[in-house]
Amino acid sequence: MSVRRLCADQPASFAFSPENLDWCAKEIKKYPEGRQASAVIALLWRGQEQNGGWVTEPMIRVVGDMLAMPYIRVLEVATFYTMFNLAPRGKYLLQVCKTTPCWLRGSDEVTAVVKNRLGVEQRQVTKDGLFSWIEVECLGGCCNAPVIQVNEDYYEDLDAAKTGALLDQLARGEQPKIGSQTGRRSSEPAAGLTTLTSVAGGER
Amino acid sequence: MPKLTIDGIEIEVEPGTSLLQACEAAGKEIPRFCYHERLSIAGNCRMCLIEVEGGPPKPVASCAMPAADKMVVHTDTPMVRKAREGVMEFLLANHPLDCPICDQGGECDLQDQAMGYGVSGSRYFENKRAVEDKNMGPLIKTVMTRCIHCTRCVRFTTEIAGVSELGATGRGEDMEITTYLEQAVLSELSGNVIDLCPVGALTSKPYAFSARPWELTKTESIDVMDAVGSNIRVDARGAEVMRILPVTNDDVNEEWISDKTRFIWDGLKRQRLDTPYIREGGKLRPASWAQALSLAAQKIKAAPPAAMAAIAGDLACAESMMALKDLWDRLGSPHLDCRQDGAKLGAASRGDYLFNSTFAGIEQADALLLIGCNPRREAAVLNARIVQRARAGHFSAASIGAPMDVNFPCQNLGAGPRTLQDLLDGRHPFAATLQAAKRPMLIVGMGALARADGAAILAAAKKLARNVGAISTEWNGFNMLHNAAARVAGLDLGLLPGAGGLDVAGMLEGAKSGAISLVYLLGADELDLSQTGKAFVIYQGHHGDAGAHRADLVLPGAAYTEKSGTYVNSEGRVQIGARAGFPPGEAREDWTILRALSESAGHKLPYDSLAALRARMIEAAPHFRHVGAVQAATPGAPAAAGSMGDAAFVSAIRDFYLTNPIARASSIMAECSALAARHSLSLNQKDQAQ
């Protein structure tokens, strides 16, 4: 992980859309009087969604003003949680898991494919604006290692070829099949069921 | 009350005491970085680890663990030593070895504790972490690689200074202390983070690389930048003041001082009056003391008593004011005043012009009404107490006066006397709040009194205080907040117009019309002296400011660090500051100038030593005997004093950083003032844009 700073190139302003403002108002209402600052993560997250996936400096000020928080307190939150991107990202943000289970199952080759196909370093955006990627620690999908998270979805049981296919599909604007890429259901054994193959007292 | 054993010593402590405090009480020193008595507990440095028997088999952070009954605590076991060594090793793994070029050297907690708990070698061969330095304005120098992330500075700005300007971004291994987008810290108390920083990450920018602590002579003194009377330590090398630090006094300034107090010292080196000057042909020329005193004596002898006037300025010490008062009495002139700003204060009852509840009394108050004062600008250290009181809860504060940027929740009730009248008549809802409060407090500022209807406003405020029960046998919440360090002592010693005497405005008017032919200014600079006509103006002071600019004769005096002087703060607390160095050149201590002048003028004052003069002060005002203490006083009955006008109350201080001649000579203060002006300009633009 590198030092988390705000992007040098910032837009002049930020404003929540009317629908999001309503949503924010509801979110703020969840907390008792004087504790509105508790809504900071929710508001930043919504702001990030609205803003194409990254948190801007004007957004921090807008959220600070909405919650009567000093701006530095909002910045503290935004720089702590890695789920907040502090710089523009591609349409698809690939989070490649590098923790031991994925690594043992070949995350190195998956990473190599991602890096070579996209042709950019971590946190950079491809020229077409479609992709950016980062290495992350455990995504919690160890049974289906190696794993890549693309935006909100997991793509599992990858290898070099499957990763390439996944990237091709995304580039073509198709929606790849979410979950295991080998066809198994969730994290059932890779070579078919070994237990519970029959129902007690009857046919399965 | 919990009773516990610490290293074999049985001790009983108050419930809620932390183990660290209990260990201190038992006389065991616990090393610490993040813990500070006046800040909230963070528990993040882990240096204060101790061993508690019966608990889990691991060391305990003593600052965050409350003492409980029957605990058995060890502060010096192999486990404790090993744990602290480990913490120290981790801290030093990323701390640079730049002590030889670090300004904290010699007074660095990390350096000291590394001597006690560190090991001589390191097991780390990786590159040390490097952190970019942050801009925090003209006062705080940052070397962020040295930061150990104790967050004392963050907690101080939030909890004491009342502004959330500092924060810790990128929490985790990349944590950095910074302001939002590296804006300058704008708090008036920002300099205190320099003292709080246990390492050399935050140091004094103006003092950078100029001295080492062990080569400085340390003199305890009293600050004169405001009427709080903060206790300070003046560190000098030879005659040169190198820096000013706070001295802890729980009754007055706790352990904080304002930025003006701390960084004023470069003003002591510039624009100094170091020799007498006589105006000849419109220009001031240097002269000898003999020439200057004989000219002054000649002018004094020539003028009839009723044509002589004297004004004592805001920085004058009680000694020089006593000498001036005695001299003027001997000369037979009633025209004497210490209220340079024209505040309508009388000396009929001492309780009329004191901060009666005492500063520490703020902690007990449950409702506060500010009348024409902005404590943040007028007494920044006192404001910190109000901020803390407000944070503690069950406290309502309101103000009458122009809207201001105080940093605690404060309701603005209205702009001027009309609102005060509404409160008095019970028409305003806040009157009920004050009435319901157990210990209501009023703070009247000079902004409400330094005006034509000041006497009427004072009477109304006093009446309101009585009505809401702010003045009773066990609580006196009627408070006056002065801005001038000299003011209370001046009133105590009776530097007020005598029978038929003129006040400051009258004197200036008299000088313009010719009725006053001689004006003696004892360090009085905050006056409009352009209209003083043909009067012969003698200025006694230490800086070439407005007074010296107009003067026909300049007598060079000593600044507050250059003389032993008595000052009385807003509470009425008598405090004596020691001399840290000698005044420059031919300049002399102020009372000796007046003593010499009295002899030349043929009215010799009867004291030849500081002791004799102080005995005279005690004779004139017996409470001067009680140094360091406050003598309780009760406000007199409100006198009928005309009617109140309509004009809004405006705080007496327009520019916090430039209130006196020393500050106006300081380039550091000029920089701060410009920065504050730019900031308020951008805020105004932002307001207008919205």
C-alpha cells in the first residue's frame, strides 16, 4: 500500500444529485442529534458512486459541511479506508488478490496477465478509460482462489487463460459470468461432490 | 476508594484514577509520549507499559487502565523493562538519527527516554520511513519524519484550542499528521503544540537553529500581552531574548500561552529607544540623560499644575505607575489617567473592575453571557478554559455584540445595549437561562465600556448580574475582562483623574485647545496623538511607536523582560516578573527615570530602591502584599449613570497580533497578522459567494 493522498488534479466543485441528497438526509437521520458525523462513511461512499468511483476534494468539503465536521476529520476517514479511491479510476477497477491462498493457486500468473494486457501500472487508468487495477490483500474468497474483484463482483478460480477471457469480455462491454470461472457452484469441491451425494433414505 | 500496591508501596487513590497517575502518586516515574494530564487519553504510544499481577500475562498500558481495588502493580520487572525496550526499538526503527541538527535536542522526551529504555544497537537494517514536511504556517516548523504519532497536537487543537485544524491522515503504517490541505494553523494557541510535541517534529520556526536549551538563562516572568498575566519563562542568551515559554500556573494560564506571548520576542530587538531624544527643528536628535532630564524639569517647572497631564499606557508596570502617580500628586496636577482606551471604569469598589469569579471559576459556571468582548482575541488562554467548559456540557453561552468567531457554541443575542436592556427587563428568553443557572457568569469586555455610554452599560450589567443571582455570598460571577496588562494595577493605585481632573479624552482635547501644555506619556501609544496641538509631549517608553513619533522628548525605558515589575491581572492577582536582561543602550528601568525626573523637577520622590517603592505600593494598596493571590472583592451597588446609546458593541481588539508597540515591532506578528487577514478575507468571500 502506498501513502494515500488526494489526487493533485481536482475538479472545481461537487454536488450531490437531488436523489442522493434525499438518500443522504435519510442516512443522517439514522443517528441521534449531535452524532451526525457517524454518517460520514455512507455519504462518502454515495458520493464516490455518483462521481464515477472516486472521492474528490470538493466532495470532502461538501460532506464536511453537511455533517458539521471539520474537513480534516472527513479527510482522515477518506484516507483511512482503502475502499475510497482518491484518484480517478477506470470503469472497471480490478482488485487482484495476492494473499497466500491465492498466491499458492497461481495469483502471480493472473497478475502478470492483468498487467500485460492492460499495459499500465497499479492505480493508472488505461487509455480507453476502461480499466485500472490494484493488488489487494485477502478478499476472503480463498476456497475459490485465485480471485479478482471487478467493481462489486468476484471472479474466481482463475488462471492465465480465464483471466484473459474475462478481460476480453469486459472490454467488449459484455457481462461475464459472476463467480467461479470453472463452472462449479459457489465453493463446492472442484472435482464434483464427494459427500452428501445421496439423500438419506432415498434417491438424490 | 481503590487501594492498591505499587512496587510494594500501598496507596489509596481517587476512583477513576488511571494506573499511571497512581504510579506517579506512589513516586514511580512512568515513561510516556502520548499521555498528557490535560488532554484526553489516547493510549497509542505504548511506552507506559507496566505489569499487573493476576491479569492476563502481558504488560498493561497504564495510562488507559483505571486503578482498581487490590491491584498489585510492578513498574520495574524484567517483563516491563523488556516491553518498554521493545516499544522504544519500534519507535526508533523509523526515527531519524538527526539529534545533532534537531532543535528539540536537550529537551526531547524521546532522547531522554531512549537513554533510559533504549538499547545501543538496532536490529533493523531496512530503510527508515521518510515523511514529507507539512506547512503549518509561520510559527510551527515541521520535520515530520521525526513524528512518532502520539497525536498530542491533534488532541490539543481539538480539545483545548477548540479548532479542529490538525488531523492524522492515512492511519496505519503511513499515518501522517497534517492540516487540511496544509493550510496554516490559525489558532491563537497554536504555539503550544511545540511544547507538547515530545520529539522534534513540531518545533518553533522563528527560533529554529538559534540556540540550545542548555546555553540559555531561564528567568520566570509575567506576560504583558493581555490582562491574563500568563506566567512565562524568558530564555535569554546574554541580553538577547531567544524565546518565551509558558510556566505552569493552574490558576492563571494552566500550561498554555498565546502565540502573541510566545513569539513576541523578535519585537524586543527592533525599534528600540536606546538613548534619550530631544526634538529640534522637527527632528528627534539623540541627547544625554542630563540634557533630557533638565529639559523635562524645565518644562515641568514652567507649566502650571492644571496644564500638565499624564497618561499611563497598557504595558506599564505597577512600580512606574506608582512613581508617576506620586510625582503627579506632588506637582499638584489632577490630570492623570491609566484608561488609555477611555473605558468608563471607576475605582470606587475593586469588585467593579475585577474578574471576580477568578479564571478557574469558569469551570464551575453553568451559564455565560459575554457583553462586548471576544475572549478568543482578548484573552486566548482564558478562552481555552471556556472551550473546555463548553465541551464538558451542561453549559450555555451567549454574547451581546457584533457577531464574532468564538470557537465554542455561543448564541448571539443581539448587537448592543438594547439587548442588554431586554435581558434586564426579562423580555429576552436568555434571561430565564441565566436566572435558572446555579452559577451564572457575566464577562464584560472593554468593547462595552470604552464608549460614551460606558458607565450606563456598566451599571446595567451590574444590575443584571444582581438580578440573575450572579453575585451572592458563595459565587461572584460578575467579571470584567481587561485587555491591558497595566489596567488593574493602575486602577488599584488610583491612576485616575483627581478632583476636577480630565480623563484621556479630556486631556487630548485640552492639548488641542491649548489648556494642557505638557503631556507625559508613560508608554501610552494607542492614542490619536495627531491632535495634541502645541503641547510639549514627553514620552517614556521602550519602543519607537506612536508616542515617540509625536514626542518632543523621549525618555528610553525598559520593556517587560528587562525589569522586575509588578503586574495585576484581570482577576486582581498580583504577580511579580523577574528581569531577564538589561535594557539596551542608555535605557533605564522606568521607575528610576521617574525618580530622577522628580529630583530634577524639585519634587523628589521618597524612594531610592525597588523595595522602598514596593513598600509604598503596599501602603497605597495593601493587597500588593499578597503576591500570587487574589483578594476577593464585591462589586459596588449599580449607580445611576445616564442612559445607554444604540451603537453595537465591538470587541476592543481589531487585530489580535498587533495590539501593542512590541507586537507592532515584531516581524513574526506582522506575518501572522497578514495571514489572519488573508484568511478572514477568503472567509468573507466564501460567505458572499454563498
